[in-house]
Amino acid sequence: MNRHGFSLVELLVTMGIISILVALMIPAINNTRSAALSAACQANLRQLGTCFTLYASENEGMYPPSADDANGGYYPWYQILLGKGRIAGPNYLGTTKILVCPVGNMGPIYPSNPALGVVSYSMSDLPLWQPTSSRTDQLPKFFSIGLTAKSVWPLLMDGDAVRIFSLDNPIATADTKSRWNARHAGWANVLMVDGHIERVQYGDKRWAQSALNGRGYY
């Protein structure tokens, strides 16, 4: 019985078709992976939000400050949740894994003080105009009692600094304390005070000072 093998042209055509299929599949695979990593990041933020709520429930409604630098010490919010602040308390986090975004783009690193550790998320410490010019850190019960519209105020976000002082112009080239990190294929995850997640891109000014302070949200 005669056997007919593939001709060179047929092999080349087959290889070309396979190459096209692979090229079409790779973006879909990358998008799926990016979406999965973003979802895992959002899960971290939601767990952290639960830790904040638990902390407030056991501290008369006070959220941890974005950073406590009193008495010569420096304790960022996540150290406080770990029970390592000026006044040692319970470990509300349980694990430091939820402090690290699964994308692997680590946030603030402090070589001069390794004890501060590595974290991928930033806490907001945004300006308040009323009753006086201040920041959220200066009103310890702002998030639990002072803020009436909890769905509009950002609490934590993908970032490169312990705290965020301004979101007036959060572009990629802004100082790390004035922007998020859009590490999820151009998007950043932001945890709002009420616990839901917003996805934002660089340049989104929905949390500029005028937007947050001019609408009776607190």
C-alpha cells in the first residue's frame, strides 16, 4: 500500500496555522492571568479592610493612622495592625501575605529599617477642609464616625508609599505619595471605606481635594 507523506508546502501551511493560533491565544492567556492576579489583589484588600474594621471595633471606633511617628518611633498602618506600634496590641492581620500584591511589584522598601518590611498597598491620608484644614489621620474617628459617605472615600490602594497625601493628579510620573500604582495591566485596585473595590487608571481625578471636600461627605 502506497503511503503519501506531507509535502513541504503542507508542512509549512500547518506550521503557519499553528503559529497564528498560538499568537491569538497568548493575549487571551495573558489577559486571563492578569485578571486572576487582580482578583487575588482585590481579595487581599478586602481582607485588610476587614482587619481595619475589627481594629476600629476594639478601639472605640478609631482606625489605625496611616503612620504613627510620635515619640521618635515610626509605625506604618500595617505595623500597627500587626500589633507592633507604640502600644503593642493584637495581631489583626494574622499573616503578612495579604500585604503583598500577587503581581510581585512590591511597594515601599526601607533598607535603613528592615523591620518595617515590604508592603504593596498605600493608605490614604487625604486633606480635610472642615472643620479646619487637616488630614484624615488627625481625626481618629473620621472613617468610622465622621465620614457619612463611606462608598466614596478611598482607604487602601495599590501603591508605592506607606501613605497617600493627595490624589489631585495621580499620573504615572507623580510622586509616590500622590498616586496609586496601576500595576494590573494599567489598572489599580482601590479599597473604599465601605469595603467595595474600585478599579482606576492613571489620571483619574475622582478623589481630588475639591471632589471629596465639596459635597458634604463628612
